[in-house]
Amino acid sequence: MVLALNGVVAIDLPAPLQRCHVDDESCIKAHAQAYIEHYKQGVPDLKIPSIDPLELNEVRALNKGAKSALTFKLLLSNTTLHKFGTTVVVQSVHGFSKDLSRPMKLSWDLFAPELEVHANYDVNGRIMILPLISKGSIVIHLNQVQAKSRVTVVPQKHEDGHYYLKISEYKTDSKVGSGHISMSNLFNGNAALHDSTLSMLNKEWDTLSADIQPRIMEAHDRVFASILQSIFDAFPYDALFEDV
């Protein structure tokens, strides 16, 4: 990936990725999709982490039950996002520029027919009059996920004479068409209480989603921004684009 020619360092993108013209959005979109599919497990030689699974670590959510029968305080640990590398479709990528004198406002739209969040859970709450205090494993199934990320990057010239991009802001807005959860060890494995409570929780999906989804996306943005920054650190801007 790195070759020295006459004292000049030339950095090549890993196959099958190729440089695009900065205003060729179809090329950029195609190679963003190719990266997700071919390098979903990261690029260890360049210290670029995996995006599938995507390690979200700890996620906390709270619902005080003002408008629903459900109240809870939820801690997710060892949280990972799955199927990103196999289901995500890159719909658009915008904002890269030849002008390296000022920040760029990047944006991209992604769609995933299904994603899964796996974690260990610790919940303390109530559903109607029933106490909900349990620990175990959880899988959150998310269907028809539409996401739009807005990212501000600042071009910075390094000592090697190349410009690199530095992320200063990363924010994703998302909508989930539907979803449901699977949980182990509700009520210490009492099958009757487990099944009935899980059914009730899934009937309250809109409430669960409204409280949990934003916290998952905050974790996603924090981790994905770090991964994207590792890509921008590994490749100077002129290694990504032909005409800058």
C-alpha cells in the first residue's frame, strides 16, 4: 500500500478501491460501498477497526413513563452492532471539494433492511404494575433503517506536505421502520413471566425505540467518527482523489 519512489512516498488504496475525481459522486458512492463490503472487518495493518461488528461499548437509556405504561432505567454493556457490512446500501455521498482552504460539509445517506444490536443488559423498571428487574443478554432487531450523516471535516497540511482530513463534527439522524427485542433471563428464567413480559415489551416498541434508538445512534456516531478518522489519518486527501 505504501511505495517509495525517488524519495516521494506514494500511498495506494487497498484493492479493489481506487481514487475518484472529487466531483464524481457515483464513483465515490461505489467505492464507499466497496469499502463496507470488502473491509467490514477493518484494515489491521493500518490500525483501522472493524465496522461489523461495530463495538458500541456502553449504552444507557432512561424512560420515566410520563406517557406510557413502561418505565425503565437500562444499561447495555459490551454492545455491538451487527450486519452493517452485509446489509447497508450507500445511497448518496456529497460534499468533498478541491478547495482545501476551508472546512467541508460532508453528508451521506445509508439504508439497511436489517441491523441487530447485541448486548448484555441490566434493567430496573416497571411495566404497568409489574416490576421489571433483570440482567441477561439482549438482541435488538432493527428493520428498514434509513440514516443520514452530516460530517464537518477540516483539511490540515501535515509535515509530509500532504493534506489530511480532521473530523470536527459528526451527527446522524435515523428512522427505523419497525423492530423487536429478544431477551434472556427475564425474571430469572421464569418461562411464563418471561414470555408474557417480552410480548408486552414488544407491544411497547414505539416507546422503547424512542428512548433507546437515540442513545444507540449517539454511540454509533462516537465510534464511527473514530473509525472514519482512522481512515482519514491513514490516507492523505490526494490518495483518495485524483484531482486535488
